[in-house]
Amino acid sequence: MAGGDILVRSISIDDAVDFNRLVGVVARERRYLRFLDAPSMDRTVDFLRESLAAGNPHLGAVVDGELIGWCDVCRHSFEIEAHVGTLGIGLLPEFRGKGIGKALLDMTVAAAERLDFQRIELTVFSDNRRAIALYETRGFVREGVMRAAARFGNEYRDVVVMARLAPSLQSEAALAN
Ligand SMILES: CC(C)(COP(=O)(O)OP(=O)(O)OC[C@H]1O[C@@H](n2cnc3c(N)ncnc32)[C@H](O)[C@@H]1OP(=O)(O)O)[C@@H](O)C(=O)NCCC(=O)NCCS
């Protein structure tokens, strides 16, 4: 990190351009995300504006003033799923494997649980070992595999569904089983 300090802070609408650029870099790797390029700027601005207005946690990792990673949890819109959020995370390639993702995930999950998200779920490609290892150490459990749910050109990939229940729900789930 060239000696730069890492700052984890909330993302605001003012970060839309940098957020869009960051998401685009990770998407174009065609290995980690469900989309293959950045959304348009208009879509990014709309997404951020609506999600921030809904109170969803959006955190960013900043190194030397540059936004190099994001993690967010977006609440589901149906009333019966209002306790559920979907998590997204990504870092620029050169900042991976240095513990930043772990710090960003921990802070985002803590923020989400303070906001009463009781179930945080995500999907991850089955060959994304680093992400799966990180999620497992943070209390996310594999719930199933959607076989061949993604196709990149001629290559089909399996998608793993994972979720973490807030401590209050973990005891309820344990009682029900
Ligand atoms: C997934 C991602 C956010 C993880 O962040 P990171 O900063 O690279 O990960 P960390 O350095 O914090 O490592 C977290 C854990 O991952 C595991 N890990 C790290 N490097 C690994 C590797 N090369 N292979 C397997 N596991 C690895 C370890 O369990 C590590 O915990 P430990 O340090 O206590 O052993 C980041 O790698 C990334 O942006 N990847 C591309 C985008 C992506 O996959 N997003 C998720 C889509 S579902």
C-alpha cells in the first residue's frame, strides 16, 4: 500500500464517479461479479441515491485519498424480507490479500446489524476461494449451490448462496432445529 493509511468511511453520493470506476474495474475482471462492466453513471447515481436514502450501509476503503474498495448491504424491498439485506464487496486487485476486505466486511456487517438487518445474504462464485474463506470466518454459512447459474462465454459457473444470521436469530434458528 506504499505506506498509505487505510481509512474506512461511509460512501456518499459525492463518491458516485469513483464508486462507478471501482466497480467497473472489478466487473471487467469477469471473475467475481454478476455484471461484466460498470453500470452507467446515471444508474450508479440512482442506485446510490436510493440506497443511501433507504439507510443502507455503504462503506468505502480509502488509501491515499483514492477509493479502493466498497462494501454495502442493501435491504430487500418486500415487507416479509425487510430484515434481509444483500451484501456486495470488492477491492481493486492491487489491494487484495492485505486484510482490507476483512476490516471492511467487519465494519459493514456491524453497521448493518446496528440497523437491524437480521439476515445478511450473498452469492459468490464457487471458485472464489478467497471470498468464501473470508465469509466463513465472519459467520456466513453456505446454504446451497445454484449449479451452472452463471455463464461467462462458454464457461458455466456454480454460484454459492451464503448467509449470516444476527445473534438474535441464530438462537431462534437453533431452537427451531
Ligand atoms: C474478496 C475480497 C473482498 C477479500 O478481501 P481481501 O482484502 O483480499 O481479503 P483479506 O486480505 O482481508 O483476507 C481475508 C481472508 O481471506 C482468506 N484469504 C486471503 N487470501 C487468500 C487466498 N489467496 N486464497 C484463499 N483464501 C485467502 C483468508 O481466510 C483471509 O483471512 P486470514 O488473513 O485471517 O487468513 C477481495 O479479495 C476482492 O475484492 N476480491 C475480488 C472481488 C470479489 O471477489 N468480491 C466478492 C464477490 S462475492
